[in-house]
Amino acid sequence: MKDPKIIYTDEESSVSEEITQKPRSKTFPKIAFIACTLLVGALGGVAGTIVATHNSAVRSALGFSTSQSNEPQSAGKTEKIVVEESSSVIDVAKKVSPAVVSISTKSSAVDFFGQTVTQEGGGSGFIITSDGLIVTNKHVVSDKNATYTVFTYDWKSYPAEVLARDSVSDFAVVKIKASGLHVVELGDSDQLQVGQRVVAIGNALGQFQNTVTSGVISAKERQIDAGSAAGGGSEHLEGLLQTDAAINEGNSGGPLINLKGEVVGINTAVAAKGQAEGIGFALPMNSIKNSIAQVTKSGKIVRAYLGVRYIALTKEIADQNDYGVSTGAVLVGNPQNPAVVKGSPAAKAGLKADDVITKINGEQVTEQKSLTRILNQYNVGDVIEIVIVREKKEMTVSVTLEELK
């Protein structure tokens, strides 16, 4: 089955559906008649009771409750829940929208006729410090030769500098010169539950600033390969949140928010139009909090480095090879790109090609939780315990992580 195309949301097809009308069932009039007969019979049996029970004294004598019917209470309760939920979305929009920004990009390119043309694009972001640090997606600000402009909630514009681009995740930090800005509150994405209500805010279609949509968390721990709608390279992303909140072109980099008004994700990608509706993806906030702290402190993102090349050990690969385990990361390479990089922390710890890394500090390496994703939790200088399987024998080695250059 062909995989659905997943595209970044700073980048359309219609689906027609033939609906065949089924002939009405010949048994329908009979069913309707039976239903009406039962209803009329019931009405005859209870008519006197209805009249009698409107009198509170008679109701008491008959043993009926004098309280109101349950049906209006149920309807009232449902209405209250709907009103409260709508009110929550309104409150979230009021709280967070002032800290959501639009990011405009301009760059020059040479067209087919050799003429220089200006290319424009747009995305979203959100402010994390009152002096102008803004979180967005890396693909929104990936062009190092482009100029970027940030538009705040009150339509003030600021020239923007890309302060840091993450080497392993679709995350970047932009800086503007400002003060007294509204900021977002970061939430705990690990606490999200499937079915939980969330709100997305962003620069829809690159022109409708601070568009608010809502939906639920449809799933967690999703893996996708995302790329531009125009084609070209793609990027593998994992551990993502899936949501049915409408995420449109231009929403990339905008916040996904819980009903407390806390940002729990970065809206990143969506299934290509015509393939599916209501399938969007966001980077979970907890996956980049460490990087945000690094940028806030030092102005750059520093990633811890192990120095291996690997493939995820799937059931199919395990069945074809006799590794002795069925999950983990198999170290593989070739003469040009060795499995263990020379001089790396992995090399210093004695790791070799065909070793299977099964655990990092007791955490299991799986297809859903990859080696890279686990390592991203650690900092330069951390000492980690790695469990490997070599020739069906398990062993543990200590590795001191270094900075990825």
C-alpha cells in the first residue's frame, strides 16, 4: 500500500465520491407501523398517569419523585459542557494569540529565462521570551540567504535573525529586537491523552494571521517522512502528536495548545490535500525543551554525539539475521560511511559494526523510540550505560557523550 504524502504546512486536489442511493426497504412501512402502534398503546396506558402525576400530592402518594424530569437535566448538562468547552477555546485564544507571530520570508532566485525573481513564503511561530526569542519550524527558516520578517499580533513588523537551527529536529529559534512582548507558557506534552481537546493557532495560508482551530489529540508517537509539496527531499520525524485540529498552509511553526493555555506542540506537517482530511502532526513540546534551554542560555543548540550509523531492528530484519534479539539499533555502514565513526565516543567505548544497541540507561530502543530520539534527551558530557548484543552475547559499556560538531 502506497504511503500517504505528508507535507510541511507552509506549502491542493479535490476528492469526488460517488454515492449510490439504496432502494428503500420494503419492510420500512411495517416497521414504522409497529413502532407507532407501540407508541400509541403506551400513550393509552400512561395517559391517566401523566395527568395524575402533574399533581404533586398525587405524585407523592403514588411514590413518584417530586423533582423535575431527568431529560431536561440531561439536556442542560450537555449544553453546559458544550458551553464550557467553547468558553475554554475562547479563553485559550485570548491568552495565547498575543504571543503568536507570522514569519514572512523573501529570497531571490533565477528563473528559466535567467531573470532574477523574488520568492516569498510564510509560516508561524510563538514568542518564548519577552525580549524576542521565537520558536518555529526549521523548514520555515531553512534558507540561509533569505531575509525574514516577523509580524506580531498587533501587526508590528521586525527584521528577524535566525539564531539557531536544530541539526536533528524540525525546530529553530528566531530573534527579534523588542521588549515587553507577550510570551507563551510551555506545557508538558507527555501528559497529553488521546482524545484530549487542543487548539491550533497560526498564519493560515500565509495571509490569515492568528487563525484559531480546535480538535483533539488523535494519536501519539507517530513517525512520518515530511517534505515540501513541490517535491524534493524529505525529513524523517518521529514521536509526533497527531491531531484533527485544522492545520493549514502557513501554520508551520505555530503552537498546539491544551485547554489550560499551555503550548504542548509545534504544528509541523499535514497529510497532502486529496489524500486525507483532519490528519496533522506536531512536534511534542517536551522533545525540544532541552534545546530551548540551551538557546536561551548560550544562543545555540548543542546536541550530544555518540558517533554511530544504524538501522532500526525490525521483525523482518531480525528474522533474516541471527542477532539473538528482535528489537534495537543495528550498527551498519560501509567503507565510506563506517558504522562507528573513527575517534567518536562510540569508538572510544569499543562499539563495533553489527553490534545491536538494545538499551540506553535502561530505556529500551525500539522502532517507536529510536536510538537518536533517546540520545536527544542527554547533554554533552553525560555518561550513559549502553547495553549491546554482540554475537548473541549481552554486554554493557559506559560512554561519555561529546558535542556534535
